[in-house]
Amino acid sequence: MSRWRCITGDLPCIVFAVGALEHHTFRAPDGTLQGTDDWGAYSVDEAAIRHGAGVEEETTDAEVAYARFPELVPTRYRDGWLPSLREG
């Protein structure tokens, strides 16, 4: 299991992360998302919890880990979402 954090300081940034869990999670016959025994876990991390991104209790169940978040809705980028890095 690996734990990681992104600390950006005072400057805006974009974090682009890519991962593959294709062999570590699967949909069970009842439709729930299940993890294989060797994939790891959603671990408790105080910094993540302080920023609203962590789990309160370690789990291997994605449905439990993401239960408090609303369902994702795809959308296109809109002008103004990212701050300009140009001064003046």
C-alpha cells in the first residue's frame, strides 16, 4: 500500500493522476464494487480527513469509501475555472 499527498503551497496547480485498478476491483453480481484481496485499502489519513478527502475508518470497500460524496456528473471545462497565471 502506498500513501501520498500533494502539497501546493501558495501557487495554483493542477494535479493529473492516472491509475489502473482494472485487476483490483470488480462489479459483483449484485452490482456493488468489490476489491480483490491483494489490492490494498482506503486508509485513514488525518491530513486527508482535515481536507474532506479521507475515510474515517479503513476499508477495502469503494462503496463505503465514496458513500458520502455525490454521484459524479461529467461536464465540460468552462472559462474562468482556472486562475490566470499572468500578472498585470
